[in-house]
Amino acid sequence: MGKVAIIGVGQSTFVRKYPGSIRELVYEGFKDAMTDAGLKPADIGASVVCSAPEYDKQRSPAGIFAEYLGLNPQPTFYVETLCSSGSMGLKLAYSLVKSGLHDSAAVIGFQKMSEISSSESQERMGRGADIQWESPFGTMMPAYYAMYAAAHMDKYGTKPEDLAAIRVKASTYGQLNERAVYRKAVTPEMFTDPDNIMGAPVASPLRVGDCCANADGSSCIIVASEEKAKAVCKKPVWIRGLGSATASVNLAGRTLFTGLEAAKRAADEAYQMAGIGPKDIDVAEVHDCFTIAEMMAYENLGFAKPGEGRDLIHNRETYKEGSIPINVDGGLLSKGHPIGATGGSQIRTIVLQLRGEAGEIQVKDPEIGLVHNIGGVGLYGNVTILGR
């Protein structure tokens, strides 16, 4: 079988509270991608819908969207791996096309998190842990990542100001991203100002500024066979490597607390499939649900040695002009995190970078890009490598 390409990408604007229905929300990302690809719904061989169902009021949304978007009678699939659902959906779409079952597929990610209250959302996030052995103790996402931050600080001497520097970078580019939720400047001084909410504690050592926000949003990625891509697309972006891994859902079953083992394994698998290494990556999107998550990603992906991730951020190596630009669209910290749409949004950013269409955040002449997308607290790890 031939290669598999991404020929269209789309995303809605991410917002705190979307006023319309989930159908309308998903249509925004889908229309964007289909316009980009120059296709009609009848041209799509299959669809893959990605979300975390515990946030959805609609049961089996894949069928609803297939009808609304004009994708019937083509088959539709539903994928869920928490926050990494979008990247896992891309892997399924890749497999459908690579196998020859379909010549194209649409990967549709969405989440309308405002359909439930903040307290309900936190409760559901807690249920991402083992409901028998762990979540009854009141575990929440900020607390989990705070444990990793504390371990990283204890072992490597990482400081709160190192994490703050990551949020400052995110805001630098979030201000330029018209589809991001948070488009305000953040300075290091905000974290030490007792009157500024950025420095308010959430779960020590993490503060408000260290955490991303929930959001409503949708994304869509159109995947096609080599033959179809060359026929309809002037700038196909090729899927060169895919890596996926899992880890123990219970932290008691883990031995590493300064990084995510699933991310490391997924990265190794993706690098091997692509036949490249970390030094070959020109631009990357990593899963910065918390500032410590981005710091660990630097190290898990091989961009820095363990404990040396802070050097990348302080030396501005992860800025647009640096040696390894990372999250120059503002990341989750600025864009917000609509669970099922996040992976597709990350992929969209890298595709635009490789096509030279990223506007103000364009990195100079990138050839290979990487997407690192994590589900839960390192429960699911997905790494995707794309090339021109």
C-alpha cells in the first residue's frame, strides 16, 4: 500500500461557552477542513468521531454527526482515549486508508464541556482514574500533575519560576492565535503578585497559571491515500510515524514520576517508524495541560536530557526562533482544552507549519513536525510525526 496524507485541516474557535448545539459546533471544524481539502461529504470514505463521552449529553454522537454533516451512508467510528482521542482517531483513520478499506477518512474531534458544571467536570475528570482504588480518595487532574511536579522538583531542582516561564511563552503565542480562549499577556511577575490570580494555589506546587482551562471546540482532519492526495491536494502532508502506548491507570503501579512512560514509549515507536530521531524535528506540539506536562514532554521526547528541560525554556530554544519551536500556537495553556478536539487542533497546527501557512507563528522552513498528545495522567500516550 502507498503512503497516507493529510489533505485538509480545520478547527473551530475554542471558547469557554459555545452558544449553539454540538452539531453546530462540529460543523465549524468540519466545514473548515472540507473547504481546505476542496472535497464534498460524498467524497469522504469514512468518519472517525473523537470525544470523551462522560462530558457528552448526547449518546453515540458519531451517528448524529454523520447524519448532520451529510456523511451517511458511509461508515462512522467512535474513538475515546480521554484527552488523546483525536490522535488515536488519526491512527484509526490512517489504518483504514493504509489497509485500502477506504481512500479517505475524516477525523472529527469535539467537546462541549460547558454542557455540565465545573464541579461536574472535575468529578468526571476524577473518574478518569480507577474508581475502585484511586478516585474515591478525591484525586483530580491538577493534584495528579502536582505530584509529578513535586517529584521533578525534588529530583532535579526544578523551580516554580521554571514552570512559569512555560506559561509566559504560551501567552506570547496565544495572543497571536485568534482561535485561542486566552489571548492575554502573562508575565513572570504575575506569579509572585499576591493580588494576581495567576499565582493563586490550585494544588501545590501548581498555581492557576500552571493550568489550562476547559473549553468548547471542534477540529477535523481529512486523511487520504497517496493516489487521492496527489490528485486533489497541492500540498499534502505525509504521516511518517505513529506511536501509541499505555501505562498503569493506578499511580501505585508506576515507577517513574518525573516523566510519562507512555509518552516515552510512544515517541520511540514513532521515531522508529519514521526512521528519524529527536534532532530531526523542526517544530512540535506537545500536550501542555499543565506547565509541568510541557516540561516533561521536552525530556520524554528526547529534546532535552532528564532534568534539563528548564534549560530549553530559559534559553528560548522552544520559542519560534529557537532550535526546537514548541507550542507556538499557544498550546493548551492558551487555546484551552476541549478534550476530543485537542489532538486535531495540535495536528492542524503542525500541518499548517509544514505547508508554510501558519502566518505570524510560522517557523522558518520546517520539514518535519511532531505532535505529542496525552490522555489522562499519562494513561494513554500518542506521538505523531508528519512530513512534507
